[in-house]
Amino acid sequence: MRSNGLSDLSVPRKVLIICQYFVPYAASVGGVARVVHLARYLKDQGCEVNILTSDGADFGDLGLGELLTGLGVTYLTDPLKRSVQNSLMRIAHHPAGSASVWLSRLRVVKRVVTSLVIPDLGLFMVPKYYRAAVALIESRGFDTLIVSTPPHSMQLVGGLLKKKFDGRLDLVADYRDSWNGSTIFSPRGTLASMISRRLERFSLKRADLITFASQPMLAKLSRLFPELPLESKGLMMMNGYAGEPCPVRGASDSVDLRIGYFGMADDDEKGYRNIEPLFRAIAGAIKTGIAIRLCFYGSLRLSRIDLKDFPFVEANASVAHDEVFTVMQGMHYLLILHTDPASSDEVITGKFFDYIKARRPILCFSPENTEAARLVKQWQVGEWLDSQAPERASQALCSLRPRDYPALLDDELVSSFARNGQYRKLFEKLRGAA
């Protein structure tokens, strides 16, 4: 019986992965890379793998298309997700002024609506995911279910499926971000918080294994739910990078200090990717004589500030994943951005690992307690800038110079951050390895 935990079964496993975002219906690589590469790894180990996800606006395969070969993907119709994503795509094609107005309105509407739905807007899709998953499990005989979140409402699907197929199904709850342990995702208010925690407890109680992307996540779960045996279920599975590390090469010979950022950013004062403090810090550093070029590759959603006021910023379209490392290696530093101190303790974005793979030093603009900042300091792979003190950040920027970081030249250290080493730990659990 599987009810007491993961069973000692030989591979191949039949694995169903549930996630609400998957290519081509996702705006950035960061939101889908963990699931895509995990599915690819399990497939390469001989598992049958199917992803259950939903549709939306078509953003293309983000350069990940080759990794999907041999994977089964089932797309559900998700009208709400499609509407939101289409709105964002339309905003991106509007003139800057009108786009900022629409973006501001969209942020307000999103905050109001999400405050009324516990745990998140994905809740409306839970019955549809549940019915579709039941049909797949009964018709295809899946024995392993992995639910990767956020949005955390999908973990409810996992708990319900485990309850129905208890003796036939092993459940892995995969946390890319905390749920009630995070100020980003935990609802406000005593009643809402109580309901949300009960929902999370329902899912965690039924999970056979809980994988988490950074160490602080499990510690927070253990404090929130001390009555659950979470330590015995927990497995840290960081994101890591895919493939082999890039060969060592020199950065751009530009006279400007080139700082690259890959992904989404905005100027939302209440958000966690607020780029405005960094703009101000760089502007202050430039006044002292240092030449800096901040190069964005991705979605830069601005509603309050005007890029014309920051001539050192270069905004570019997203780069396909199979080309991005060439662009990264041309930079002197690669930026990690997280500006909300209340939600920063567990943050170790997937960019951290891609930057390690590119062997370019990391510039972490964040509160000091950010997990990525801790790793940058621990392994001496870059510099930390205090997002809570722009003046100090500006002073630190003044002293930045292109230079080598010996840790990034260490093949053994760089290879230790690869994805396959992280996913191997999960695979060994699934096959019952000691």
C-alpha cells in the first residue's frame, strides 16, 4: 500500500504533473523552467510523463520546444487566465502613456479580485483540473502525481486526488514558493488566513513528499504546521541550471559597465520586482563618473516612471532560451531583483542558476536576508546591493569594476548547481532508493 509513503517500486514510473502555467501559455521562462526540465529529466530516466495544465495567450515555446519531445501535455481551457494574459499582451503593444494607464488599472483590479478569492484565482479551475486528472489516472494508470505551485490552489487538486486514489497514488507537493509562509501569497485578514492555512494543511497532510526550492521554505512550513511530520517528508530540490556550464569567456569590452537583467520587472511600489529604486541608485552612481548600461531582456511594465528619464536603460525583447547564455556572457554583471523585504527570505530565483551557468558575476539587488544574496556571499560569485538603502547601493555601484570571480572559474563548484543533480534526489525517492 502507498498510504504510508512512497513505495519501493522499480521504474518506470507513470508520472502526472499538474501546473497551471506551461509553454506556450506562459510569459517567461522563469515560470515554467522547473516543470519543463523536471519532466524532461524523468522522461530521460524511463518514466512516462504527462503534464496537465491550461491554455492562455500564446507566448511561443520560449526556446524550450526541444525539451518537450516525448512528453504528453493535456491543456484545459482557462478563460480567466487567457483574458488576463491577452490584456497584458495588448498593453505591451500600446504607446507608453496609454499602456501605463491600463497597467495601473489592471493592477488595481487584480488586487481587489485576488483579495476576495482564497487562496488565489486558480481556485475556479480546481474542479476542472480534478475531473481531468481523475480521467487521466483511471485511463492511463498514473501512479505518481507531482503538483508544482504557485498558484497554490493547484495543491488542493493534489490533496483531493490523493484522497480518492490513496492506495494507488504517490503525491509530491512541489513548492517553488511558499504559500501561507509568504507575504506575497498568504491572504490578509484573520479569517482569510485561517481558511488558507486549513486548505494548505489539507494538502500537506496527504502529501507523501514535499519538495521545496530553498531551505527557508521547509522551516516556515514546520513552524506553521508543527503537528504534521514535515521534516520526514521534506526534500530540498533547488532549481539549478540545465545542461553543461558555459565555457569561460571574457565579457564585453564596452567602456560601459554592462548589467544584464532577464525576465519581468515593473515599477509597482507594492510589488517585489520594483525597478525604480535601482534606477535611482544607478543614476546616482553615474553622477560620480562611472559609466553603466542597464540592459533589460524581457517584459518591463512601467506605469509611474518614464524610461526617458533614465537614458542608461536599454529595453530589449525576451531572448530565446537557446540564445540567452551567449547574451548573458557578454555582460559584466547579471542582475537579480527582489525589492520586498517581507517576502525575500526564501527567494532564490532560477536566474541565479542560469547566471552561474553563464559564469558571469551576479549583482543581487535585494534585502540582505534574501536567500540568493546569502548564496552570492557564501560562494563569492558576485556582489550584493541593499535595495532598502538606495544611497548605500549607489555607493557600492560606484566601486564596481569588471573583474574575475575565482569561484566562477571552478568547474566542480559550478557543476554542483546543475538541475540534474537536484532532480536526481527526487528520482531516487520515487524509485525507493535508500
